Amino acid sequence: MILLDGKKTSETIQQEIAAEVAEIKANGGKVPHLAAILVGNDGGSVTYVNNKVLACDRVGFGSTLVRYEDDVTEEELLNKIQELNESEEVDGFIVQLPLPKHINTQKVLEAVDPKKDVDGFHPANVGRMVAGLTSFLPATPYGILQLIERYGIETNGKHCVVIGRSNIVGSPMSILMAKAAYPGNATVTLCHRNTVDLSYYTRQADIIIAAVGLPGLVTADMVKEGAVVIDVGTTRVPDATRKSGYRLRGDVDFDNVAPKCSYITPVPGGVGPLTIAMLLKNTLRAARKEVYA
């Protein structure tokens, strides 16, 4: 069993990005700039956005953090998005989700200029991805592709079972794994919470990508010998032995599943660190105008 080290892979990718930024600076070019909009004070979101800002510093990007309280109006938020759309300084930006219930999330996401949509959530980028055109890919699926590629995992003709159908991970992951490319060329089955007899599908899988947010969902009896298991789940579960009072648990029963696997990601330290790295990669691509000329 080989552990898929997302932390180490993320560090390597960030070093590669930093080298490219240093080259841009040496040639007198514009330094890539990432902006983030954060609404409210959700602990997880605050930590995640702060980590993005720190990552920008590490690779030499410029960064801007725009913060609002929970009572910000939809109009005010949309006005700020338009301001960032028009900014010549900002190459890409994200709106951290979730948003308060009084704000229409889809309306906000569609207000982002697709050319600066480094989260890859705008319908224009989703459509380009489905059509096989160059696009900004959602960061988590993009990170999983990088992990597969950098570890040289075979995907051609393999049966890949994706558990979870969210627009952020599951659905785009299923599309990307079926594409005529590497990583890809897999036969893909997309499962979800309402799938009857989930284990029937997972026991056939050469590759399992679990992204549903149900701790311990995938057990050893659901996985065949030699399978590749990629766990996207990160759920906080109570743990009185920890100072924080909780620990992170994935969708996979790691201790019992790992011995059966050829490759598996840990939680934490697997897919999570790659999400920020690929957000930086998308921002660099936006600055280089690689997607939209």
C-alpha cells in the first residue's frame, strides 16, 4: 500500500509556481494577484481563506482579502464582485462558500467574470470543461488529477466509482475521469446518498473517489484488493482527547480499508492540501491568460 501524500505533492506544486512567479518578476512582468471574499465568521471558512492568503505569500502572489459580516446585502456583495471583475490588478478571485441564506449563491457565482473564476464554478467554465475545452477546473478535482498523475496511477480502461454528485467535487470528477485524456479514459459510475446497494458498485471499482461527507461510509468489505481509494471527505467528529474537541474523519474507514489498497489518501493530509495549490495554479493560468485569450 502506497500513501498518496497530498501535503508533499501540494508543496511541490507550490514550489513550481513560486519558480514561475520568480521568472515573471525577473522579466519585469505583472505578479499574479488573487482576491478572496469572505462573508461571516464561520471558523472553517476563516481558516481556509487565511490559509489561501498565506499560500499566496509563499509563492509570491499578491493577495486581497475582502471581509463582510453576515448581514451584508446581496446588492453590496454583487457590487464588490463587479469591482473585482473590472480591476486590472486582480487576476482571479473567489467567493468563499457557504453564503448566508438571504443571498442567492447561484446569482453570486454567475456574477463572477469567467475569466477570473479561479474556483471553476461559473457555468461558462463548467460548460467548457464538459465540452473538453480549456477551462478553469474546480480546485479539488484538479488536485485529484494531479495526485493521480504525479503518482503514475493507471486510469486507462479502469472502472472508477465516484461517490457524491456535488457540483464542487463529485459531478466534475466523474466527467474528468471519463475524458479521453490522462488521467481519464476510465469507465465511470457516479453514485450518491440514494444509490441502492452502494457496495455492489464499489466492489467492482479499480478506483474509488469518495466525496459525500459521511464519515466511515466506505468499509473494508466494500473495497476489492488492490483498489485505489481517494478520500475527499473531511468531517469534524467529536474527540475529547484533542484540544480542539474534534478530529477530522474521512468518508473511508482508513484503518481497515488501507491494507487492501494499492494506493490510498489519508485524512487529513491527502486531498485537502491540494485544493489550495490548484487554486494558486488556476490564478497563475488566469494571469498568463491561458484559458481566455
